[in-house]
Amino acid sequence: MDTKPYRQKYAKRPAGRYMAYPPGGADVKRLCDAIELLTRLVRDIQSGLPTEQQNEVERQLWHI
């Protein structure tokens, strides 16, 4: 999953004299970080599997 659009939409913005997340922005950032971390973890595990199982994991990731 590409999290870049969500990161851009909920990035910190000027709020007076400091930068702040829009409502829910900090939560979206944490979710994006978790998604990317879990995807990297699955890819690491997936690389040690036979091709047929790699394809099945890939199908399941796309389904999610």
C-alpha cells in the first residue's frame, strides 16, 4: 500500500508560530509507519519462501 498520499494530506502544517498536525494527522502518521513496517516484515519473510508461496503471500497482500 502506498502511504505517500496520506502522509502528504496529513503532514504538519503551519499553525501560528509552530508546525502542527491537522486533526487526526498524528494517528494517520503512526498508521502509515505501522503499515510500512509490517509490509517490510512480510517481504523479508516472503523472500525465504518458494515461488509458489511467495505468489500466494503477494495475492493476500493485494487483497488486504
